[in-house]
Amino acid sequence: MSNESDSNYLNQIKEEELQKKTETSDDAKDTFIDEVEFKSKASNKPDEHFYVSKINKPAKLKDDPNFFQSLLFQFSKDNTSGMAAQLAYYFLLAIFPLLIFLLTLVPLFNIDQGTITQLIEDYAPPDIAGMLGGIINDVLGSSSGGLLSVGLLVTLWSASNGMTALMNAFNVAYDIEDNRNFIISKLLSVLFTLILALSVILTFVLIVFGEQIGNLMFGVIGLDDQFQTLWNVVRSILPLILVFVVFLVMYTTAPNIRLKIKSVIPGTIFTTIAFLVASWGFSFYISNFGNYSATYGSIAGVIILILWLYITGVIIILGAQINAINHKRTVRREGRKGLENESAE
């Protein structure tokens, strides 16, 4: 039986109901923020509209945009560059307490200080490596149990603020209201901080002690050389897998919306690859072309670090926006199919 009416008014009401059901889908507890049309400026094209961005600027969107056009609209509407700058600020405040906390663990494992310094010199730009080298010398030279306990508290508090800002950025990407209370949000941000710290420790262990672990597994136990070769390959890939898992967990649980793991995989893949490529490319640029010391002098290392954190923030937010666009399209598609089935019945 057809659900079409001869009355244009009734048809309009049904279209509005369809739009509401499509936006809410089967998850009535998720409250989305409606887009607000920009009033003081209109597009000259009939299939194009302006909406108000987070900084009250016009953001352009077509009636039937493709994925890339939707991403550009999301980037502009959410003020991605501004949110990335905010993340860079919070990450900068968190990274040094986190580094201090991790370094206080070094004496417990009898790790040579030169190994850590060499590792940083191999992967970080010279200006940042010099700055971090000084911190390593100071912390390892005065490490104690008291410093460990204080470092733990400062790290969890400071880094959790960065994670809170990241959660806010994800909610903005999904256009979802965040009705979680302060305690739940803080506990989640602390949990993400611990996951990040654990991944850093595991990555460091695999890089520094990977050969010793392989010798223990395949030398003492007596496995053949083929397993040794396989372990070397796995040891090289595991840090990449850890980065992927950390982003996957954050994208799935940080936004105030119930998501399936498969719905966040596209953004996680993008963020993992883009983060690694951007980090390598940025390090190559700074080492070979950038001369920030001539401009900023002794604080060049801090400026470079902030710039790298800003690029990282943009990449992470873009990954969330990719997931959000896919999620919204899936919700609309499933909503239309459900209403079509109801009409057919």
C-alpha cells in the first residue's frame, strides 16, 4: 500500500518526519546539534548553502555533496585549525610531565641512558633531540621514588586535560551533545592517558629490547632461524599496530555516541598512516631545510615541538571527521531503508 498522499501539506509533514527519523536513527539517546543557516550571506548557486561555523564564519555545503566536499565542509564548520591549536597547547603541557614520569621508570629496568639518547637522536629533529637530551640528563640524574609518585600525579592530571580537549573535538566532529558528567569525562581521559603511556612503553621496549627478546625466545628455547626472521618482521610492525590500536580505542570510546568498531576503521587507518608519514616528513624537513634556530634562537626546539603537535592535532581531528561523515551517511541510509520497508508493508 502506498503511503503517498494527494495533499502537498501532508507530504511535507511526512518528509519532515522522515528527516527526523533519519537523523535520530535507532539511537534515541544520541542528541545531535542541528546546523544553523548563515543569514547575512547567501550563495549565488541554488544547490549550495552557507551554514554557521564554530567561529561564526560561513561554511559552504552543496545539497548532495560527495565525500571530499563533506570533509571540506566539516573542516571549515568545526574550525579544525583552531581546535588543533588548542590540542597542541594541551599536548605541550602534557608531554613533559609524561616524559618525566616515563624517565623515572628507566632506573628500575637498568636501561642505559645513552641508549635512550641515541634513540631520540635517530627519530627526532636535532633541535628537539637537544632539548629532550637535557631533560633526560636532569631527570635521570635526580630520579627518586618521590619524583616517581609526583610525576605520576602530575602526568595523569596534565595529560588528561589534553585528552579531554581531544574528546571535545570528537564530539564537535560528530555534532553530538556531550551530557557526561565531569567525573565520567575525567575518568575516561585518565584511562586514555594510561593507554597512551602504556603504548609508549611497549613501543620503547620493542625498539630497545627487541633483539634481546628474540635471542631469549629463539636462542634459549631453541627455535630455528626462520622464527628469528619472523620475529624481526613482527618487531618492526608491532609499533605500527600499537599506534593503530590506540587511535582505534580513542575513536570508538571517546565521542559521546555509541559506535561500532568497524565504523571508525577508515579514520583510524587514515590517522595512523598520515601521522607516521607526517612525522617522518616533518623530521626530514626540519633536519634538511628548516632553520628555526636563526629565527627563534634558544626556543627553536619548543617552537618545532608545538608545530609538530599542531600537525598531529589536525590529523587526529581529520580522522574523527572522516569517521563522523561515514557514520552520518550510514545512519541516513539505514533510516531511509527502514521507512521504505514500513511504507511497503
